[in-house]
Amino acid sequence: MRRALIVGIDGYNFAPLSGCINDSNKMTEILSKNFDESRNFDCKQLISSDQEITRSMLKRNIEELFHEEADVALLYFAGHGTANNLGGFLVTQDACSYDDGVAMTDILTYANQSKNKIKEIVIILDCCHSGELGNLPTINNDQISLREGITILTASRGTQYAMEKDGSGLFTSLIYEALSGGAADVIGNVTVASVYGYADQTFGAWDQRPLFKSHVSKLLPLRKCCPKVELNILRLLPRYFPVADYQYSLDPSYEPDVTPQHLENEAIFKHLQKFRSVGLVEPVGEEHMYYAALHSKKCELTPLGKFYWALVNGGKL
């Protein structure tokens, strides 16, 4: 079971926003289904155009998200965030002085209390000062720690603002692109770590800096995208390369433009070309696979190819 609470607040009386509901809709759309239309997260959406999102309502929904058993529980929030000497807060529509909204320490408390119920929790915040959630507070000289299985991904550091661009949060736009396939691995899996890597490389040194904090022993996929190589073809790696350092010999019979045709070798070459296109195989002594075949050279696994070879050879794929 995978469930997500997705919150978007534009309608603040004191400082309205314009992109948070759009961001909430985008995240609901991309997380609800995998690339093949199979069900992914069961999403519950809270947006300010439907109802007033108050402190008590948001807190109750976050508590409910982390209360029942699940394989993965995901919290996404787009709206205002603030920080003071007590820590960070997700700002709700009924915010007032000295009572800004839901404290980030409360979110951590609910997440930590779900230890025996939820295998993995992912918290994604696209709001100003969202990095305060990663600055674990110290109470009575004891620092609150993340229990195993929790990952935090925020749009900015605790002292930074989160930018909007073209009616959407800049951070959420990157997350959407990452979940759409930009951060997918060879078999189509997108994890929260690969999402962070995608976003982190996009922001410059003078931009807001996303924060990633995690205490997990295994990363579950957030979404399945179209595989870059079909699994049944990927599993052929050990057939073509009996050991990881093996060099596969080519000759002109592998190239379909050469006569006479050799259909079996051409089929193998098609697979090797696909491996080459995603960085798993490279020709030896030639720049292109075409010339490696034409000149009877060899090809070999790249370091990434050896990684996937080991997964297949070990029965892990």
C-alpha cells in the first residue's frame, strides 16, 4: 500500500501565491500512476481552492497519513514556510503572529512514531525555509533523530526562499521532470535520491539549494518510468559477457548493412547497440560500434554495465 498527502495553498490573505495549487495538481497526476498506467500512490489532495486549509486540519491529515500501515507514505507541501527561534513551520491559511501553522518538529514526531507501521516515509516540501525540517532540533540536550525509513527532500536550506517561475514552484517543476523519467535508472526506477540528484545538478551555486536528508537501508522506487532497456534484454548481459571483464568479439557479420546477412548476429548487435545507447557497453579501439564490427574489434562493459551485469548475474533483476 502506497499513499500520499499532497497539499497546495495559494489563498493566503496576507501574501497570496499563484503556483502551489498547480504544483499540487502536477504532483497528484505524476504520482498516482506509473508510466504504464498501473496504480502507484493513492493520493489525497488538499488545495486551498476547495477548502480553507487550517492549522488543525493540516495537522490532523498529516497525523492520519502516518498513522495507518503502509509500504510508503509520502507528504508533499507547497505553500508558505517560515522559521523563527522555535524552528520551521508550514504556514496555513489561519496563520497569525506566534501561531504560524504546523511545526516541522510535529511532522517529525508523527513520522518517527510510525516506526512499526510504515516501511518508508518521504517528505517533500516546496516552501521557503523548508530546510528547517532537516535541521533536527535539540530538546533537553538530546537531538531528535530520524528513525530508519525516513527521507526528507526540501526546496531550500532553512535560511533560503523557494522561487516560483511561470506559475509553478521551480523545485516542484524539477521534481515533476525527474519523476517523468529524468531521474529514472536503466530499468525505469525513480527513487527520492535520484530525484535529489537531478534537482541538485540543475540549481547553480547562487540559487536556492535543495536539501536531502535520509536514514534508510533501502530506497524504494517513488515511480516506475518506461525502462531504457527492456528487462528481458537486460538479462542477456551475462550471456554476451560470461564474466564482467569479458570483451565480446565483433566482425562484419554483425552489421546489417554488410552482405551476406547473418540474422542471429544482427539480432545480438541490436542488443549491444541498445546497451551502448544507455552507457552499459562501449567499443574497444573504435569510437562507434559500427566501426568496431566493420573492423572486427571488440566491445566491453562500462563500469555502469558491470553494475547491471552483477545485478543480473546475482539474480537481483
